[in-house]
Amino acid sequence: MLHFRLSLISCDQAALAVRESLRRKLCDCLVRIGQGGWQNADVVRRWETSLYIARYLKPNYVKLGFVGGHLDQIDPEKDPEKERQRLKGEVIEELTDLFMETGVVRNRHKFLNDMINREKRASTAVGSGIAVPHLRSMQPRELALVFARSRDGVEFDSPDGKPVHVFFGITAPEYDDKQSLQIYKWIAQSFLQEVWLMDALLEAEDEHEIIGILSGLH
């Protein structure tokens, strides 16, 4: 008989509830795999990613609003495109500060430059109000995840031209792409398959509720 143990590292009741929910769902998942109900490899990868979220995404890595980046802050007397780039730069600055909260980024200035250069190559906004800023760099010591949302939406050079409401940030060392790519794929699949997800994240009351929603996806 296999025994599974999820270590409970926080006394916060919300965190305990999330981990207990994951434990029960993981056991159910393993039963279903044993019964041949799902494709084993894909199920294991998705549950493994859910556990990454519970491990790496903490309440102080979640941002519930942006100071800058709002379209109503555009100066009508200046070049509209330059103004949009300015607003996006403000959002990148705030996301950089959020990544700094994780404690794994070595140098803020260098990491910010890496973020800016990554966005210059191609915007990480994917449309439909979603952006997944992802960066492999020399600055993070290990994988780090952050989440940010804006109910009003902010400028981030989205391909559909619309404001972005939800940001899921991923950074990892240059040599480590396995986990970050797995999480990126999981995010894309989750938003495609779970039509309720965007509304749930926008309506969530606090950081713990957002983490609970994301950790409970499978």
C-alpha cells in the first residue's frame, strides 16, 4: 500500500484547507489512474503542476491591482503608441517588484532589463485579457511564480488590442526550462478548458482565494 504525505508548512487555515483539498484530490486521481480511467502521463503532469502552484505561489506573490498601466492615464497630447509603451513599462516595473517579493531574484535592475528585453522580442500577452510573462534569466536562483490581476484592465500590448486583466508570471534560471514550460502549458490548457476561470479570478476577494482556485485546477 502506498502512503502519501503532504507537509503542512503554514498554520494559516486557508493554506491548510488548500493542501488538504489537494491531498484528497491526489488520492482520487491515483485511484482513477489505477482503474485506467485517464491517460496516465497527462494526468500525472497536470497534478504535478497543481502541486507546483501550491508550493511556489504564496499570498505575498499575488497582486490584486496595478497603480500604473491604466488606459485612462494616456496623455491625449502625446503620441498614442509611445504612451501605450509607457503604460506597459509601468506594468513591467510593478511585475518586477512582485517577482522581487519571492526572494529568488538576485538583482532588480538586471531582472527588469531582462523583462523589458523579453517583451521587446514579443509580447507575452496572449489575448482575451490574459498575459503570461515568462522569462529564463541569470537573475532567478530557482523557479518563481507570481500572479497579478486588474479588474479594470491595463495596457500590455495584447494581440487583440484589449486591456489585460490577469497576469501569471513565471521565471526560472536559464538552464531550467522543464518546469516553466510545463507550467506555461498548464496555464494555457486551464484557461481554454475552464470557461469559468477568468471570472472566478477577477471576482476573488483576496490572495488566499486566488491561490485556492489555481491550486484546485486539474
